[in-house]
Amino acid sequence: MSSKPRTARRDRPADAGAQQPGQSAARPKNAESARDRKASLAAARQAERRSKQRRRIAVWTAVAAVAVAAVVAGLFAIYHNSSSSSSSSSSSGAGAYPYQVGSPGPGQAAPEFTLAASTGGNISLSAYRGKTVLLFFQEGLTCQPCWDQITDLQGHAAQLKVAGIGQVVSITSDPVSAITTKAHDMGLTVPVLSDPGLAVSQAYHANGYGMMGASRDGHTFILVGPDGKIEWRADYGGAPKYTMFLPAASLLADIKAGEHPSS
């Protein structure tokens, strides 16, 4: 009896790539944990950057707030001091603001002039013959208080009229186009005359009492009577205080008191 050859059974080697028990869940979990750690670290870094940015913004905001507060406080102090000074001067009446008296002065003939005006055309001093005219020589566009002075005089037109002043005329060395624009913007009806060559200012020696030297007028008031002669003069713009504004009440008090120049 013949027997068939027996084929030896060989076990196939285990698949090298097969996952061993207990390992199939471990690797994905480890990878997921690593991703979570990276995400958490990135989020923490971003949160830290945002926190630093917020702190910087808060610091700059605080600095800006302090700066703005300082500016506001400074402006308030200036306004408060100016208001207090004006109130004190108005209540003290004549002599509250020092001034000098230049030449030509009281009793002398007022030099004639014809100048371009902010109200249009030309204005001559002779056109006001028979009226008392208050001439106001001022520094011009670089001096806002000078323009505020015109506004104040315009607002006290009734008081000026009671004092016998029939007309206020301002004179400065700026071009007529510029002063026309300025007067229009400020709603001024008082004529502002242009004396760019300083011929009229020099005739009245009004350019000898300003902060800018002889190149501009100071703060000079000259009262010209109906006969064309100077009745009163005050040069407020001279050293050492260089007054660029005085309340109309103080001006009227000085005119009423007559000449009392400062030493």
C-alpha cells in the first residue's frame, strides 16, 4: 500500500505591517495629544500677544489722556486768567492799562490819508469831517487779540456813541484782500484799512509801539475831533507789557479821564 507524500504545512509569517494588540489605539491617541498640545501652546502664545497689545494700547491711551488733560488745563488757565484780568481791569476803570502818548498828539492836526478798506473802495479821513473818529492802529493778521479788540468795540457801539464817538476805523499793514476776508469771516462792519507801505502808520508814528518792531503797528488809539485835530491818544502796545487787548470799558474810562501816560 502506497502512501501519498505529505506536504509539510508551513505557517505564514505574521504580516509585518499588522498592528499588534494594544497598539492600534495608542498611536492615534498620542498623535492627537501632540496636536492638542501644539494647539494649546499656539493659543496661549496668541493670547499672550493680545494681552501685551492691549497693555500697550492702554498705556498709550493713558498717556494721550494725560496730555489732552494737560492741554485743556493750560487753555483753561489762560482763559481764566485772561477773563479775570479783563474783569479786574474793567472794574478798576481808568489807568488799568499802561500806555504812552506818541506824536502827533492832542492839539495837533491828524495827518490826512486815503486807504483801501475791507468794506470796499477807499476811505479818507476827510470823509468823517464833522464827526469824532476813533482810529485804531493794530498789528494785523498775526494778532488775533487785535481783531478781538475790533469785535469788542463793535459790540460796544452804543456806549461809544454815548461818549461822542461817531465812527471807529482800524488801520493795519496787511493787504486789503487778506483783511477783507478776515473781516468778513468775523462778521465785522467796522472798516479795516490797508496801509501796506506803512506810510500812514509812520505819519502817525503808530509803528513804534509794537512787538514786531517798526515793521508793524502796535496797539494805538487816536481820537480825531470833528475839526480834524487830535483830541486824545494812547499807545498801549509799547514795552514792557505790549498790551494787545483792553476792554472797551477801560478804553472809554481812559478817554473820559484824559491824558495820563504811564511813566
